[in-house]
Amino acid sequence: MITARIAAEDDFDGWRNQCRGLMRLGARPADVVWQVGEQRTDLFASAEASLEAAPIGVPKGFAELARSVICHSDPERFGLLYQLLIDLKARQRHMGDEADPLLRKLEMMAKNVRRDIHKMRAFLRFRRVEEEGGETGGEEHFVAWFEPEHHIVRTNAAFFVRRFAGMKWSILTPSLTIHWDRQTLLEASAKLKTDAPTEDSVEDQWKTYYSSIFNPARLKVNAMLKEMPKKYWHNMPETALVTELIQSARNREVAMIEKDIVPMVADTLATLRAEADRCRRCPLYGPATQLVFGEGPADARLMFVGEQPGDQEDRAGRPFVGPAGQIFDAALAQAGVDRTQSYVTNAVKHFKFRPEGKKRIHERPNVSEINHCRWWLKREIELVKPELIVALGATAALSLTGRSLPITASRGQVFESLEGVPVLVTIHPSYLLRLPDAKAAERERLQFVADLESAQRRLYR
Ligand code: URA
């Protein structure tokens, strides 16, 4: 038996080094005991494999798969990957062989890890705590508790650093704590859930807001559960109210009808816009110049939803006025759609970007940001009551339908929004700006125009 030791559960480099040494020794997977950290569990393990060896060439796709699988919580993963590596080298297995049970198992593990990474990004909620110095002098510090299923905290740290670079924050988990002080990322030992704050000073405002916009007549429990799996609810302030709101939804609906109560929510686009202007629940408002709300007639029959404002929209405060907007306008004109008669908005209302010198580079909004902004889009839909919505690209399609739709396969098709409004899916106009091949770009542009024509035809059927 050979003991192969690696430093941490997610230590991909350590695992790779050990594999190199093991392969040089000709060790068979069945003869290797993998250990993490200092603990020793196998009494029969006799030799230590810690020899450094020359890199081994691996087939395309293997390293990417292994990097994900290493983060899985299954203790067998190191041995399974080593087995695959040996077999690939001996050409007894091939990456891409969909029928291979070992590859399928590892692919599934990688998928679960990716899903866990995504869940952490979407469902982690920071709470504000005040540091030493009291009400006035204290420095803001944001703390979140999260329980991942796999060893993903280090892998995910770079995302949170990028996303919340200007905030001082800590993420507490049962296996590891990470702190960001706006410059350095530090690691500390595991924490208990009780170490994390359960409420912050804006929590009550958020809950009040959430319950006031919660319209019992439009409750769709399945869609809600799909968007926010129940297991993450305990970390999310808005969900503290959900069970109670669902239970009382029917009674509230009846009471509202009987008493002729108008829900306490903005009832015009102008008041809705003013409310959205004060939204602070996700951090995107911070670096952005201003809110970019939807525009167009309040009784428009057709609504267009984009992803988020770009650089020029952020400066102008209006949707689709930059380069993507120009392509959009030209395509609308060619399709015979009058933009002034349509309501044009975005899934996310603030510009998300990363500064690079003087430039502001567009960044895609994540699921959490899309979900936070969904309230505003939902209210826009409820107020405008369009007959048809056109989703421009994947972010809009996700926000509207709650589904990750592959755009190439779904374009031109009609789905249903979470409110029950038909949604015609098409590409985002900025896609046309990115196509390097002029012929392909023209083909795609004509298809985009055809999608817009089809939207127009549906209105006049
Ligand atoms: N891209 C979008 O999705 N929306 C805009 O408003 C501008 C560019």
C-alpha cells in the first residue's frame, strides 16, 4: 500500500503531483490510499508517495474535469481520477466516450460541483455588521454564512473578490472561512452558524418591501421553489416570510377582494421607477451612474427585455441607446416594429462592469442579481400588461421564464413568463457585434429581423 497525501480537500496541484510520483512508481490505483492533511487512517499503508516527477501529458478535457471533481465531497474522488488517468495513458479509455461508466460518474460529480458553485453565488446573502467604533465611526463589514455541499469555497473566492472588491466581507462556512479586506484574501478556520449574524439593519425594510410587493393572486409556488431551492432559504432574509405568505395567500386574496383593498405597491410606472431608484438590496447600484429603468407607453402591447444597461445606457439613463441599441433600432425598423409603441426594458436595471484603466468592461449579471431585479421586471409586466414579450438573449429569457434556455435552439419559439405572458425568445443584438465573420453576422441579423417580424405578426393575428 502507498499513502498519497495531499494538503487539503480541494488541493488539485497536490493531487496532480502525487499522481506524477505514483505513475513513476508504477503504482496501481488499488494500491494507493489517499489522505488529506495530516490524519492517518489506513494502518496498512506503508510507503509514502511524495516524489515530485515530470509533468504528464493528459488528453484534452481531463484537467478541467479533474479540477472540478477534486472539489467533490466524495472521498473516492482522488482514486477514481487516478484510475481514469492511468487508463487514459494506456489508451484503455477515451475522454468523450459517453458510454464509459467511470467517465459518466466523474462528469456527474463535476456537474454537481459546478451546480454547488452556482448556488453559492446565487444564494449567499451578506449581512451588514458594524465594526468597533460604534454607530458613527464603525467600518462596514459584511458577513455571510453558507453551507456548500462540496469543497468549493476556495474555488469560488475569486468570484466574490471580483464581485465585491470594494467591500470588506467574510464568508463563514463549516469547513473554512474567507475574509476580504479590499486588498487581501485571508483564510481562517471553520466557523459555526451561530458565529454569523442572522439579521442586519436593513433586513426589516427588505421584509416589509417583500411582503408589500407579494401579490397573493399571482402566487406560483412551483416557480418560486424552482428559483430558490428550499434548502437555501434559511440564509435569505426574504424567505423568512415565504412560508407564512404562501399559507396566508389564499386568505389574503379573498380578504383583498372582499374589502376592495389595493395592494400597497407602486401603481404607475413613474412610482415604480422612483421605488426602483431607491433599491439597495444588491450592490450593483453602487458603482453604476444611475438606474436605467424601462421606457415606453404604459399600455404597450409589445415589451422587449434586454440583459442590463451598457456603458452608454448607464450614462444616458435610457435602455438600448448604445451600440447594441443601434443594431436593435435598425432591426426594428426593418421588421416594421415601432419602438415608440413598445415598452423597452432590461432584466437588470444597473450597469454591471469591471473597471480596466479608464474603460468599464461589461460583466454578465449573476443569478442572484437577476433574481433581485426580477421584482421590478415583474411589476413592469403587471403594470404594462403586454400581450407579448420578446426576450433579447439568455439573461432576459432566464429572468422571464425562470428557465436556462439555450438561445440558438430556442430562438423564434414562444415560452411563458412566470406571470403567464407569452415570451418570444431571440438573440441579444450585441451578439451580432461579436460575430467575426461578416457573412455569418448578416445571416444572424436577418434571422433576428425575422424574429422581430414574427413578434409583430403575433400581435396582429
Ligand atoms: N444591452 C442590454 O441588454 N440592454 C441595454 O439597455 C443595452 C445593451
